[in-house]
Amino acid sequence: MKKILIPTDFTVDSLVLLKNALSTCKGQKLDVVLAYGAHLDSAICDLLFYSKKNHIQKLTNKEFNEGKAILTNRYKDQINSLSIELFIGTTQSAFKSFAEGLNISQIYATNDYHDLQINKKTGFCLYKYFKKSEIEVLELDYKTSHLKVKHGVLSKLLTS
């Protein structure tokens, strides 16, 4: 089974990249990893009581979780698993270990890394690691200008 990595900024718009990747891999069963480059707080107390689950909860919002649920239900025959992982390293070798540990076989990214709106206080862009990685990187179109938000969730996620 193929395991793919897709960068996210925890906005509903970023889920369009997931939808495009699933469309590209039609008929294939996939394990999907949504990845975010995260900064860790340097305070001792924060590090002692660090929880990945809590960190992810602080980054996500209701709309993102609803959009993720919509895609999971819509592509349930294609998605074997969908997880969120935080990359907290700062070197290429750390990224290599991260990707190998997750058994990533392909990376799906936007053709312009500026498309994702990474909050510089909480995270960083993973594209410099993707480009130097030995893992195949497939660049997809990421156009959200035509999308319309309806009741907090992109109606585009529901359409084909």
C-alpha cells in the first residue's frame, strides 16, 4: 500500500491539495499523512509536558476537521488511513529519518510553496526538505480562488 505525505497549513483550503492527490491516485488504496513543520517552544515546562495531540489540537480548527471528515467519508474506499504528523526537526537528515520512519513513498505538494499560509510563529515550510529528499515529489495544481465557503466548510470539497 502506498503511503503519501501532503503538507498542510491546517486551513480548509489546504485540503484541496489532499483532494487533488486523491483524484490523481484514483483506484489506489492509500495511507495519507498530512504533515506540518512545527516549532517547539523552548521553555522547559512546555517541553516536559509536551503532547503532540495537544499541539495538533491547538493548530486545527472546526472547519479544518469538518473538511477532513468530508474527504475521509467521500474517499473512504481510497483512504486506508489519514493521520497528521508534526515534523519538528531542522536538518535534511532529520527529515529523511521522519519520512523513513513513516514509510513515505511519495510526496504531493503544490507547484508554488507560497500557496500554503504557514504561520511563521508556530511552523515552517517543508518544501526545502521536499526538494532535497530522495522521495518522489509530485507537484499538483492548487487553486482556491474559485472556491466558495458555505457554512464554514468549502463546498468544493463536496463537488467533483
